[in-house]
Amino acid sequence: MKLTFFGAAKAVTGSCHCVEVRGKKILIDCGLQQGRDERDNAVFDFSPNYIDYVIVTHAHIDHSGRIPLLIKEGFQGQIFTTRLTGQLLSVMLQDSAHIQEQDAQWKNQKGKRAGRPPVEPLYTVADAAQVAEHLVTAEYGQIIELFEGVKIRFVDAGHLLGSASVEMWMEEGGVEKKIVFSGDIGNVNQPIIRDPSWVHGADYVVMESTYGDRNHAPVASYTAELAKIIDDTFSKGGNVIIPSFAVGRTQELLYFMREMKKEGLVKSNPDFTVCVDSPLTNEATKIFSGDLRGYLDEEALEVVKEGERLFTFPGLMMTESSEESKLLNLDKSSKVIISASGMCDAGRIRHHLKHNLWREECAIVFVGYQGEGTLGRHLLEGAKQVRLFGEEIAVNASIYNFQGLSSHADRDHLLQWIDQVKDPAPQQIFVVHGDAQVTEIFANTLREKGLPAHAPLYEEVFDLARNVMLAAGVEIAPKKTSFASTGRPSTAYHELELAAMDLLSIIRASKGGANKDLKKMAAQLRAVTEKWKDA
């Protein structure tokens, strides 16, 4: 019985853990690395054709986004997940594949002029379509026997429609162990979905820690506070731009907008327009409007029972084509624009930011976690100027961080979740899914509570039968970027490149100079490189 960490080790994204038992290899999640966590999504650190099963905790791309590549590289086994996650994967992975194809096309257009060889997309839409052939879905609470000696059960994690923690029971050589993978643990009192369900008892726990170092700011009323931001912005003649994850977060926002309209909370424009500019969101919303038995919370169930629709209301626009998207910024009337991606690292949201960030009367409202190195984090940290599509854009709009909308449990609720597991205390808690510093802080918090916990490194190998570490893993340096995934360097980096080219010109002009001068220059350059090498 072995556990190896192939992702989300001292990192937020790229979830991928591997359990080996009875000669079988089981992956729990297979997600894309994003932002500063990204190393090389195209390369697996194991042989995909040797993986026997995949278990998916939920549909977010940082937990599922490399599954099409896994199949492309030779995986032939079954993929287990909940019914609603299975449905969401069908649209999420198709959309991700479309982005991979677009990115490759863009790079090849640039590369052709530069004489670079063509690049292939990470996977194609056709590759993503093959995932459905491997899917096996189940409901919460259903015990599934993967093979003799190994059973699993999905427990509602309360993070996203269909999201789950995974209980796994294993027996090998007369040794029995239970390991729990938390997945992403949801925030409490979220609309639409239920609060996280408790898991009781485990020998080992692999636990997320996204907000393990802090609590969410209290929000008296989501709808009232968000309505005030919209009202204030509209009174100035501006737009409200909301970068939002297409699956989960956007549907919550539509739920809030329906309540605002019903209660007349936006006084300056009660009939305000809400534009959802994301084809993926539109497809996902259809799933959210389908058979949700066993997934909705009590309040949402009451709305449905009364015959109301959860996500539709007067003034709602759903755009599909890029032409419709462009027209939104030509229309001068105030509106709310909700668009993906949630961290502003890709998609149509970047166009809306380009057209609205420079306008003092506009507002940008962040409603979810912004990973290190992403454009969203850069804006939250007070950037005065950003580069979008080759153009410098001043940041004059009001920037709001609406933390109360987080779909992740905060520090206190993470501790409440593990308190339900710890009777008796696990033999080891592996703290994952957090920025490197946060995983260490939360692991230390657990140790102070008397629980054995540590933050594993990438490729750590742990013997679950004997409760000992077999390999310590390796430290992965985070990707250095001014704001991730913009596809273009910052102005400061451009200035650095120009300085380097000037230096190279001076060096070449010095060829044939006096040895004494050349040695002096070399010594000075070495002093500079030594100073900045590890910076």
C-alpha cells in the first residue's frame, strides 16, 4: 500500500495522487497545473498505460483537466465519479480542449513568422470526447467495489454541484486501512448546494488547505452587499465586470441576481441587464437546471417546488458567439457582465477587462480564489497598470474582493471538518491544495491540536501499511511570472530584456580588448549574476 503525490503538493492546482494496492494503481484526480503551479502539463511523471483506475472528486479543471491527455497517452481503465460530476465533465473538458487547440493555433501563428517548429495542443476536442467512454458514475453514499480488497464511497463535499470527498477502504496481506481524500471542501451556507457532509474515521487523510491560514470576511447578506456595489456603479454610469468560474460560481451569481430583481435591491436600475458571456457557462447552466435530486439544499428545493426557475429572470442575456461578446462593449448602457475565466488567465473576460479597467466609473468584482501569479491576483494586489493583448491598460476601475462568495471552506471550517474525522485520530494527515506557505501553516495548526500532519513535497512516497515515508519528494520552485497566463511579458520584464541586449552588445564590442579590462568586466558581471541567481 503506497501513496504518491504527483500534484497539488505545496501547490493549489494540478491535483493528482496515486494509491498503489494489490498491484493496481489508482489515481485520485488528474488536474491541470495553473498559474505559478504550472511546470509542464504535457508530461506525466508516471506511465498512463500503467494506471488502472481514476477517481475524480469534482469537475473543476485543476482536478480533471489532464484526463483527456491521460487517455491520449494510453490509459484504458475506468473513471469513477458522481453522476453530476460526470455530466459537468462532458462540457468542462470539451471547453478545455477547445482552449488547448486555440492556444496551439495562436502559438503556431506567432512561431511560423519566427521560424519555430509547430506545437501540438495538449489534447483536442476529439480526445476530450473519449472521456465519456471510460466514465462510471455513482450517487453519494453508494459503496463501489473497484476490485477485490478495495472499495470507495463518495461523500458530498459541498464545494460544487457533484463534488465529493472520497472514502477508500483497502485490504492487502491481512492489513486493512482507510484513507480519505477530502477533495475541495466547500464553504457553508452557499446557495443551491448543500453544506459539506461529515466523514467519520480514517487511518489517513489527504486534506485541502486553500484557506488554511485565514477565515472569510463575514458578509451580512450576499445579495444586499453585491446589490449595493451594482447600484453604486450604475449610478456613475459604469459596468460591473465579474470574472467568474463558468461552473458553480456563475450559477450562484445568477441565483443572487434573481433574488435582487425579485426584491428590487438595485434602486438606480431595477430592470438592470445581466450578460453571461461564456458558452461553457450556458451549457453548464443547463445541467444545473436538470435532475438535481440528492444535490440541492433545502432553500433551492423550495424555489423549485414553487415553480420558479433557479437561474433565469427578466433582463438576463446569454451570449454565444464572439460577435455577440464584442457587441457588449459597444453598448454604452450600464450592465453586469459575468464572464470566464475566474482568475482572468484566459477567455473572454480579458476582453471585458481591456474595455473597462481604465474607466473610473466601472467596477471589477472578484468572487473567488485568485491563485498566485494570475492576473486576478495581480489586480487584487493593487496593480496600477496591466498588459492585455499587447496594450498597456491603466487600472482606474474600483476593485472589489467579495470573499464571502468563496466556495472553499475557511480555516475554522476546515478544522471543523477534520474534527469529525479524528475519532480516533488518523495516523497521518497530508496537507495539500494550498500555496506552499499555507500548507505549512495549516499542517502546523493541526500539529498544535495534537494531530500528526505534514505538507508533502512533490513525488513524496508514503507506505500506508507501515505508516512510514519511503521517499521525501522534491521541492518544486514556483513559476516566476508578473501575472500568469497573460501570454505576454510585463513592461518591467521587457525593460530587463532590453538591458540584457545592451549588455550583450557591449560585450561583443569589447572583443579584442585588453585582457585586464575584459577580466574586470567579467568579475563585475559574475558579482551581478551571483546576486540575482537565487533571487
